[in-house]
Amino acid sequence: MKKSELRKEYLSKRKALESQFVKIESLKITDILTQNFDFEGKTVHCFIPIAKNNEIDTWLLIDRIMNNGKLVVPKANFEDNSMTHFYFEKDTELVQNKYDILEPKGAEECNLENIDVVLLPMLVFDDDGYRVGYGGGFYDRFIAQLPQKTQLIGLSLFEPIDKIKDLDTFDKKMHHCITPTEIYSFE
């Protein structure tokens, strides 16, 4: 299936999920991730969930990461579909932008060279480790700027599909993807 079709299908599937189900599945993903990956002393980039989109609830994960390493969160620029990245601490103020996305205010910007792990949002992924997001290219541009050492770990409520048919040259394979039941590795 093509990305546009997958995007439409999986947005619809995700929006149909009950919020309590999303919370339970998010906790499973958090447990699998934190039991199998060591974030001690690492700088981890994590998205702040958009609740109205039924995204994976990363708040528990954010707390666990902050207890072991440094956390970085994005701030979107919708004029050029880019992101800047800021350290997130317990006292970091969050403000809601016009798209209902919580973003840091007054936080210290993070140099991309310092990021060890990126936890990637998505709608769906395939057996080869490629993901489909919302289609704005924010994360594709971000990933292209990261050092090669950075681990890319996707978080998905759904199991993989066979293949995304219309990959682009800028699409980058994840190293791993965590679902509520399994760790998929693509290295």
C-alpha cells in the first residue's frame, strides 16, 4: 500500500481506539522499552503525545527517561516543516501551539550531536523498518541531520505491515520498533 492510503487507514484505526485502550497499550510499550533498552546517562529525544490524535501516551516513559538520562523534546516550525529540540526537565514550561501540540518554552536548545536515541512517533511501519508518519516530513528532516550513532526506535500501537510501496530516498530505516507485544529489530 502507498503512504497516503496507509496514512488514511491508520489514522482512522487509531482514532477509533478507546482512550483507556491506548493508555494500557502505551504502558506495555513503556515497559518493554525500559526493560530492554538502557537509557542511563543517554540523551533521549521523545515526542510529547497529542492526546486528541490518540497517540501513544509517552508521559510515563518521559518520567522514566528523566530519572536515568537527559530528555529532549521537539518544537515544530510549521512554516518550513522543521523542528528545533530542547532539553526537558521537571520545571520546563509547556505551551500549546495552534495545532494542540505541547511545546517547551524557555528551555535550553539541544545540539543534535548530543542525541543518542530518538523515539519516533508513527502511524504504521513495515517489516523492513520503515515508518509512515503524518506526512509533513518533520521527522524525516530531523533524522537526516542526526549523527550516524543515533539509535532510531519507533513506537507503534500496531503490528507491522508487509511493505510500504512508495518509499522515498529520504526515508530512513529504524533500528528498532516497539509495539505492545514485541520488539522488532532491523539492523
